[in-house]
Amino acid sequence: MELIRGLHNLRDRHKPSVLTIGAFDGVHLGHQQVLNGLIAKARELSVPATIIVLEPLPREFFAPAEAPPRLMSFREKFAALREVGLDRVLRIRFTRGLSEIPARDFIEDIFVDKLGVRYMVVGDDLRFGHERQGDFALLRELGAIHHFDVEASDTFSIEGERVSSTRIRQALLDNEFSLAEKLLGRPYQIVGKVVFGQQNGRTLGAPTANLELDRYRAALNGVYAVEVRGIDDSLHYGVANVGTRPTLGDLVKAILEVHVLNYSGNLYGKTLQIRFCERLRAERKFPSLAELKQQIHHDIDQAYEYFGLIRAVQ
């Protein structure tokens, strides 16, 4: 799958296209319905299946502290889109200037002129362009003029409710990981590279791997029992904290720290997959480091108990 980094990298070879646009946060089963329809039409027309994503998302650009937390980073999203079978991802940097482009101009300049759109498959709630004026009706209107067809994907529901990123975020907050997995079509996990931290975990007697989240806000907050993959060929288990570490000094962005049970090797530079299994507690501020340390070791004991593991002799 090809990643096109910005409109300035579009070339004539990127025309024609079968196209969709959206946030696709989570690439859940509802998204997959849209993408499968896109790919089927692309194969029928022998034209590349292309998706446009904006980075950052518009709400993150205008009000990052109030924007919905992300289910996945762009890197995770790209991997999920590749797994679905898309041909191209056009990543457009969202700016104030881009937000001021009228929806009609957005369609004619980008979809028609730059990508040579032949067919569009869009979600039933699509909005884009200045003041979110672009929608299915406008696409159909301009499609008739510029000779491309538009299909609106039907709402995808499970257990009588629409599958959406919002619903998945709520399931994660409610510790309903089995429901989140059902809506996503796969277990919820966060993938990140281990980077150097402040070594606070070692000071507290529980060394942790600090993972890059690559998002302003995470969809989880608290302490969790987790499965850890990517260390080696084996499945490992751990206890993870997602949050801003209020006892040690509030951070602006959330971080993910993982203590791997029965493991003491060097993890720097490794890319780990953290699958969340059970929420142990909420993140909170402790009166002292001594009380935080005591709680951390209690969390670790809970994780050992949850996974039915025996602590290795150090």
C-alpha cells in the first residue's frame, strides 16, 4: 500500500481513483464495511482504491484538549488500512487554510482534478470542507457534473446499535473489552515504540517500558492488566498505566507505561503491542511517593493474580 504524504506529492499516475474520505479512527467493522465496498468497486473498475485522511483531525487542530481521544495513532491506522487491502492512503496535513476551503472547491480541486475520482463510497455521516458543508448530497450533485458516482454505505449495527468510534471509546471506559473487540473485529491494543523515560519506575521498584502514544489523548485511563507482544516470540503479561502520572507531576499528554511481569531485559527501541484485558483501577494522585510505591506493588500483585502467574524469584 502506498502512502502519499501531502497534496504536493500527487502525480498524474495517481489518477483515476475510487475514493473515500474520513477519520476512520479504530478502523472498526463499520469502517471496514465502507472500505470493503470501496475495494470491490475499485477492482470492478480496475482502478486503485484510495482513502484520504486528515492529520491532525479537525477537532484536534481547533480544540486538542476537548477533542475525542484517539483509538489509534496514524501509524496504527495505516497498518490496519493495509490489512484491509487498500491501495493508497493520501495523508493531508490539516491546517486553518485547508479548513477554509469551501466543500465545493475541495471536491473539484482534490477529488476531481488531482485524483480523477471515478467513484466514491462514503459513510452515512460524512461531513467535510468549510463549516462541514460537504456531504453526500453535494457529492451527488457534483458527481453528476463531473461524471463520478457516489454510494453511501449503510449503517452497520451490532446488537441493535450503530457501530461507531464513540461507542468503542465508551466500551473501553466501561471496561467492556469483549464488546470493544466485537465492534472492532479484533482485540483492542496500543502499539508503540519503547523510548527513554525518566526512570521513575526503577526508583519505585517497578521498572517500566515507556511507549510512544503518538496522540494527544488516549481512549483509556487508569491501570490495566495487559498482554504484551513484541519482546520476543513469546506472549508476555504485564501491568500498564495510561495517564498523566499526577503524583509525579501532571503531564500535558498521556503516556503509556508497562511493567512486564517476570521480565528484566532491555526493551529500548522495541515496538510492543499492548492488549488490554482488565482495568484494575483508575489513575489518581497519591499523597506521597511511598503510598504510590505501595499501590504500584499492589497493582502488580493483582496482575499476577489475574493471569494466574507465579512471581519468578529474582
